[in-house]
Amino acid sequence: MRLKLLWVGKTQEPWVRSGIDEYAGRVRRYLPLEILEAREEKGAQAVAMRERECERLAKLLPKGARLVVLDERGEGMSSTEFASFLSRSRDQGISDLVFAIGGAYGFSDGFRSQAFKAISLSRMTLTHQMVRVFLLEQIYRGFTIMNGEPYHHE
């Protein structure tokens, strides 16, 4: 299984970039990981920005990929439930598992409808920049759980 992360806009803060680099390196110990950025839309109304950004994200989706969107209205999971989701995806022979993080205004309905699953990392509102690090950390945590490694504590 290959893992792809799609998100809107460049990472702004050096400390966020550092966190992304740290956890992306850890995740790559377990499987191939590619991070792709779609250009952020500026200067339009929220609906138009969301549509244009999602058109750009859609162009980055590999054919036949299983898409998971991170969305505040998505399903909440514990870390062990998320690890089980990763394990099932791998065991089902999914070739490309793609996690998408939208821009400041989220996803268009059309893009969201392409998703196999929508998940939420928290009921709290998080910046789309910080979610990048949190998602990568949870993916890493999931693989350590799957492999019985001592990173995760119950």
C-alpha cells in the first residue's frame, strides 16, 4: 500500500514544517509516503475558493485510490480504531490510500462525495496547517500499534 497526503497550500510555519518532516520520516519506515500540495485560492468568496481548491485536489488523486477526507463532520476514532482502519486498508489490497486536508473553507460537496470515508481528528476546530502534523503523528502511531511497538500507551 502506498500512502498519499493531499492538502491545500504551502506549510507556512517553520515549526509545523519541522513536525511534518519528523513524522513523515517516521511513517516512511513502514510504507511509501508522498505529500502533495494543491495551490491555495485567494481573493474569492468562500464557495468559489473551496470549489477551485477541490478541483486542484481532484487532479492529484491517483486513479482507483481510496480517498479519506479529514472533515470536522467526519467519524471520530480512537488511535487504536484508526490503526485498525489502516490495517484493514492494507489487508484489503488498497494500492493507494489518500488522506486529503482541505483549505480554510474545507471541501466542496462534490469532492467530499468521492471519499470512501470522512474522519475527524477532533471535535475542536484545528487549523488546516496543524492538522498536517496531527494526521502524520496518528498515522505513525497507527503503524506502531499495528506492529506492537511501544510508542502507544493505553
